[in-house]
Amino acid sequence: MAITTTADLTAGQIAMVGEARFTYEHRAVWTNLVTRMTLDKGEKSKYIPKFGTVTANDLTDGIDMTEAQLLTITGTTHTTDEAGCKVIITKKLRAQLKTDGYRAAGKVIGNGMGKKIDQDGLTLFSGINAGIGTASNTFSLDYMLAAISQCYGQAEPVPLPLAMCIHPHQYHAIQNNISIPATTTMSPEFQSAALRDYYRGNEKLWNVPIFIDGNIAADTADDAYGALFSKQMFIYLVGWEPETWVEEDKSLRGWEIGIVADYACVEEDGTYGRYLLFDAAAPTS
């Protein structure tokens, strides 16, 4: 008896294609925590001056003040560079693709550009002048407090506001400190709020907001640089914001869909914060 199976009628079957999904990217936070500047029309770079200090001296009644102080100024100059990416969708592919090819390409390249800008800024953490922690150490609230105290106590105090940005796996150690009552003296109200908003970036300790960023890269030993820093420590200098375009290439029988931005992520003052070098291995408990 002949039995017809699905294998016999493969040529007559249509494969159902579901709605396309996209690879998720980590939330980019660096540009929201730093000083943003824009190159004005006709400018190729931005010069940022900084005045020095003067010394006040004791005076004697009736004696002329003769010790004039020298007013000094130093500065830094920053310029921007272009970055971008593109994809090409052929006319044939567009006709045969169920998902809107333009929309899909726009979302993918936009995510890619956002990730690059964020990573360019995060790599500056390792260049901060001074820091807390060493490779393989586990992060804790004590280290955060030490970094804050150093920022307040140095010769030129770090200008407020401060913010802390660390890897999600490093942040796990903070949650352990907060969530276990026997290991903390924090009030139950704070513990409840911190646990309820876990991973939301809303926690504030010692008036310093905590942000996590999965774009922070760990090295081969699973150590990573976070940072506690002033908004004035880094600058996001913008020549122009990310711009997208769609251009038809008739000889190619397709469309180029691209994005380009002109920017720079720079450290303006390496003393306005502390790097945080700690273990960032995936937690298991």
C-alpha cells in the first residue's frame, strides 16, 4: 500500500516565516553621564580653557600688599572623527523578504552606532589617573565609599554631580550587600526600594546614582574597569549627530542604507574621578 508522506510533497509545501526578531543591545548610558559639547558651524575643534589658582597671603597693617599673583590658564583641544556603517539590500531581496527590509536595516545599524559610541566612551575608564581596586577583587560598597571620599578629599575636589557606572556582574555584589540584612546596616525601606528597582539604575548611595552598562568589556581574566566620576570629567564632542540615508544604486539593483556620525569621546580631566577595577565574572550565587 502506497503511503504519501511529507517528504514526498516537499516541492508543494510553503515554509511559514514568522515575524523577524532582532538581537538586543545593552542600554547605552555613557553619553548621558558626561558633558556634551557641539562643534559650531565653521569649527574644526573645540578649545577648553581652565584657569589656575592663586595664593592668598597674610598682610601687615600699614604695609603695602606687593605680592601680586600670576593669573594662569591652560587648555585642551579636541576634534572629532567620523564613524559609520551600512548595509546593502538588493531589489530581489527586498521583494522576497517578508519583513520590511528598510525598517530592519535602520534598526540594526542604529543599534550598532549607539553601541560603538557607548563603547568608545567606556574605554576611557581605564585611563583615569587614580583608582580603587585591583584585578580579581570583588566589588563592594566599601570600595564605592572609598572612591567618593577620595574625590571629596583630594587637593582639587571633584566637581559635582558624581555618578558611578559599572558592569552588571560587578553590580551584583552591591545587591548582595543590600539584600542580606545580616550584612548591612541599611534601613529596611532602602533595601526594599533597591531590590524593587533592581537593574534599573535608580539606586542612589551617598547621593551618587549607580548605572550599569553591559557594554563595559571584561578582559580575558574577567576583570573590568568601571568608574565613579564627575560629569565634567569626560566630554562627548559632537560634530553632527548620527544621520541615516537611503541611496539607490541602479547598477547594483539595490539600495544602500547607512548611518554616519562625527564625534569624539574624550577625557577632559583625569583627576575628576576614580576608576574601579574589579572582577566581572558571571555570578553563580
